[in-house]
Amino acid sequence: MLKRSLLGSAVLLASSYATATPFMPMDARGLAMGNTGVASAKLAHAPAYNPSLLSQAESSDDFALLFPQIGVNVADEAELFDTADYLDEEVIPEFDSLFDDSASDSLPTAIDNLNAAADQLQSDLGGPNQAASNQALKNEIANTQDAVSRLNSSVNELDSSLQTISGNPVRGRLGLAAGLAVPNDVLAFAISARVDGNASARTLYSDSDSTLLTSYAPAASGYLDAAKALTDAVDENNPGAATIAYNDLDNYKSDDIELGDDTTQIFQGGELSDSASDPALNSRVQVVAIGIAEVGLSLSREFVIADKPVAIGITPKLQQVATYHYVGQVDEEDNAPDVELEDSERTSNHINLDIGTSFYVDPQERLRVGIVIQDLISKDFEYAEVAVDGDADGEVAAGGKVSLKPKLRAGVAYTRDWYNLAADLDLTENEALAFEDPTQYLSVGGEVDLAGWAQLRAGLRTNLAGESNVVSLGAGVSPFGVHFDLAAMMDISDPEKELGLALETGFYF
């Protein structure tokens, strides 16, 4: 009756709205330090955070190669997955079992048995078997009451769980990157490439489905009342009332249920209606995704401004942006066409620009400040209107747009021989990709360097525009200039709310 799915319920059609992407590079070092890097990134990571840092590399660096870099992040801040698992494993199977015609304790079986007992009693009215038939009907009423009680409990749990997860977003991100950086007093440069995929999904349990599901128990109770009226009339030895009660039961029709433009009933002619036995649910699930593949050339140089060396860097980059959109029914029609996420792909090319600056506050060059603007050239990218997967009527979901907008971030870093401290702050609030909270990250982190051979890192990132607080840990080993780095992040209150992992290999010579 209900199809089990990962998300458990679904979503209304999408309306057109603008969305965006967060500032969150996926390098292992920065992620381990709370996603800091605007003033603290190393040479190979400078293009991802602040291209001006290329001019302030360590004097021992001749070049740096980063390959490969892999990062993944999944956020389920409203704990949708836990509720969905509970629905899939317990609530929905229990609900479905109540409508299994082959089960002896299912609601359709109980109703069939009750109707058969009522027919037998009608045949035996006034005869020697009347009492036995009346008792048999009472037994079937009790059995049906048990099934209705189970139905009522199951529907309440199902409806409550679906209401809880309705609208809750899940987001995921996958990042792949590589780069080559060469410091130089005249003009430092780096070539970088990355592929960044962001996806956001949500569910919305429709009002019409909630109305339908919560109508079963009241309708079944009315049916049982009609059956009890028949046994009461027999107990009162009133054949006329018994005949009327039997006809009322045989023709029992529950109240009309308004489901948008349609009207249906749970019971018709004393039996479950076809629409109640196998309802056409219209709840849906929606996914919006964007993939960005880009190649950038970062250039940086130090200038003397007000007697202070100030590094300025730019990264012009060529981007190919692909958008995706999927809307599907949870209760799919067997004769409906299959629609896949990749069917909605739309691609376009874009030229963009990052600009950053950084400088040391103190003459000892220990305290550095940086500021960067990423994706300076804003552009909207449409995602397509799509056919609703599983809808036999060919319904179409509206599209929308994803925006690449400028992201402004400032950072500060304090560096000594054996440790580094850093803090970053988004100076602008970045809109969500689709359904989740917007982001404005405040990040702090630190690194301990053990004689240049191993590094231990930790950090904290909080979303000032939401409620997430994420702690991160990481480690690296760097024998003979070869770096292996690993980082993990998780939500402080519950690791299942957000998890992330990044690993990379780098070469510094």
C-alpha cells in the first residue's frame, strides 16, 4: 500500500526560487582546523582560500603539488534519516500488514469475515440458528475492532512521523581537487582544478495524504457501529430493526473525504473502497543539485602600501556548471515512465574571479590578516522543470535557479615555529543551496607541528545563521616533503547530524 523509501515520505511541487552554495573548501588541513584558511592556508591550498597567500609562502618552498584531494560532507541536521529508518523498518511495514489480504489478522480479512457473518445472521433471523449466528457476528466485530485499534495506533504513529520529517532537508557534498603552486618574489602563481558537487533533498508530507490516512479509523469505527446496531436489534428481539440495521451495514458508506480536487470514501457498499485499499498518494520527494567543474590560474604579488608589504592575489577561472532537478512520487504508478536525476541536466560555461589580500600585522610576521571575495561575478543557473517520476498523468514540476553569488570572508592567523592558530568569519550570509539553513560560518582552529614530520589539528565551526556546531580533528605526516593528511568533522550534539571526511596527498619541495 505504501512504498517504502529512504526518505519515507515526500514533497510538493517546487516553485521557482534562487539558491546558492556555501563557502566551504574540502581540503584536509583546513577542514581539520574548523574550515579556516583565509589567512592560514599553506601554499598548495591558497587558491581555494585566498590567492594572495601564494606570495607569503615559507622561504623553503620551491613548489607544491596537491594530488589528489577528496572530501565528502553529509548533513542531516533535523535527523531525517533516523526517522526515515524508523518508518521504513517499523511503522510502514506494520501499516502495510494491516492491508495484506493474505494475512488472517488484516483489516480487509476482518471486514470480509464480518460481512459474511452478517449475511449468515440475516439468513438465520427468526430461525433456530439466530443466537449462534448473532454470537458469531459479535466475535467478528471484536476481531475487526482489534484490527481497527491496531490501524488507529499505526496511523497515528505514521502520521506523526511523517509530519515530523516533512520539509526537513538533507544535504551532501563531494569535492575533488588538484593543484600546482610556485612561489616567487616577482609573481607567484598556481594552477588549480576542482570538481564540486552539492545536493539538497527534502520531503513534504502532503495535507491530502494526511487527511486520507487519518480518515481510516473514524470510517472503520462508523462501520463497526453499524454492525453493532444489527446485533443490538437481534438481542432486543426486534426483527424489523434488525433488517434495517443489516441493510444499513450492507450499504454502509463513510463520509466524503476532500482531497484537493478529488473526493473519495474509505467505505462504499459495506466494504473498503478501491481507493482505500490501494490509495493513490501524491506526496513527493525532491532533489536539487549543482556540479561545478573549474580550472583556475592564481596570480599573486606583494606590494608596499603605507610602508607595509601587502599581498594581492587574483584567480580568474573557467567554470562549467551543471544543474539537476528530480521530483518523484513515493507511491509510483506502475504504468508511469521512469525519470532519473541525470535526465534533467543543464550545463553552461561561466568565467569567474576570486580576489584576495593578506598582510602581516607585526614586524616578526607572526600575525597575519586576510580577506577574500570568491565568485565575484554573480550568475544564475536554471534547473529544469521536470516530469514527476512515477506520475501516470504526466504532471510536471516547476524549475528554479541556483545562484553563484560573491562570498566574502576574513581571516586571521598566528604562526610560531611549532604551532598555528587561525580564525575565519563569513562577512556575508550565504543563501542555502535549496532547502537547508543559510550559512554564515565562524571558524576557529589550531595546528601543532611536531618537528616538521607530523601535525595534529583541531577546530570548531559554528553557523551564525543556523544552529549547527561542528568539531573537527585531523592529522598529517610529512616525511621528506611528502604530505599525507586526513580530517574528520562531526556535529557536537549528535554526530549523525553532520559528518565530513577529507584526505589528500601533497608534495612540498
